[in-house]
Amino acid sequence: MYRTSLFDAFFSPPTVIVVSEERLRKAELEAKEGQLTALDNRIEQLQGYRGELAKEIEALGEPQSLEEALTGE
């Protein structure tokens, strides 16, 4: 069984990967589209949370009676 040593890893020839400019641009485009989708999803989540919070704030408005103010209900 052959084990890779630090010596072999240091002196082994480097691996070179050639990618066409078209494939590179396509990969960049896909990455940017993924980021945009993730941002859109996050914005949607935050807007939903904002709506819920606004409703809670509205519901917690001024107490309707002295009894509600004293009991905290």
C-alpha cells in the first residue's frame, strides 16, 4: 500500500485545470443567480416577520380599561 508523504506532496507536479471562459462565465452567472434567489427568499421572510410584528404591536396598543391596565391582560 502506497502512502502519500509530505515529501511526495511537496514535490509532486501541480494539477492544472483548464476551463473555457464561457464555462467560467456560466458558473459565475449561476452563482450570482443563486445569491439573488437566496436574497429574495430572505427578504420575503423578513417582510413576513415584519408584518407579524406590526400586528403584535397593534394588538398591544393602549389598554382599553383601567382593569386591563392593572392586570396586564
